[in-house]
Amino acid sequence: MQRKLVERELTSQGPSRRTADRNTRRSVTINVDESPLSWLHARGHIDDRLFDAGERLRSDYEKAQLSPRVTMSWNPVRSKGADSGLTPTERQMAAKARFDGALENAGTGLADILWRVVCGGESLSDAEKDLSWPARSGKLVLKLALDRVATFYRIN
């Protein structure tokens, strides 16, 4: 994965979204292309099994082309693996079925945080605020959801 490092102003709430300038007292270098899931994994908050489950879920989300688009996408979906004998439409439908099954297996209350962090790319703190959850509760709930998704994908 290509690292895109930028200097950001460091505030009491964490790194701000605006670029640090020379008048900034404190700044931090962050990788803006890093996903929240890979951030948690790199710092030891989730293990390899949970990370792999999240990556499989995100992969199915992207293969199923579930993210909103502004215009028509003319790019074909290229994927290799168990679905290689299928047509592109059948691969997309199989990925959607796996994605829906994984979210259903995670459960109603856990699917929200799972989708927001893994597929939507929201930070844990933003997801907690949007769901009106107490601070620092999202990581525990995300771990529970990822564990159920790992069981669904049969990841040991």
C-alpha cells in the first residue's frame, strides 16, 4: 500500500483535518490513505484474524459495487479466486450475497459499527458519535462484530 504522509495540526481532540502551517505549535505526520481497520491492526488493537475478516468484508463490499456513485462506472470488476468461472454479473451477485450474509451473521446491533468502520472508512470516534455511543465503546463492539464475521468467513 502506498503511503501518503501529510503534516496535520495536533489539537486536544486529535489530528485536525487541515494541514499544519508554520504557526502551528504542535503537528503530527499521518498517513491519509490508511484505513481505520489497518490503523487498529498496526497498533495491536485487533489481531490478524479480525483484520483478515474485515478485509474480506471490505473486499466483498467493493466487488459487489455497493458504494454510491455519482456517475456511471465503465470500469469492469476484475477478481480472481473461487468465483473465477462466473460471469462478472454473477461474481458481483455472489459478493453481494456473501456481504449480506456476513452482516446478517454479525447481527443487527453490530452491523452498524462494522459497516461504518470497515466499509465506510469512518474513524471509531466518529462512528461512536454518530451512533450516540459512549466514548471508547466502539472498539469492543467492533471486535465482537469482526469475530462473528471471521466465523462466517471461516477464518481461523
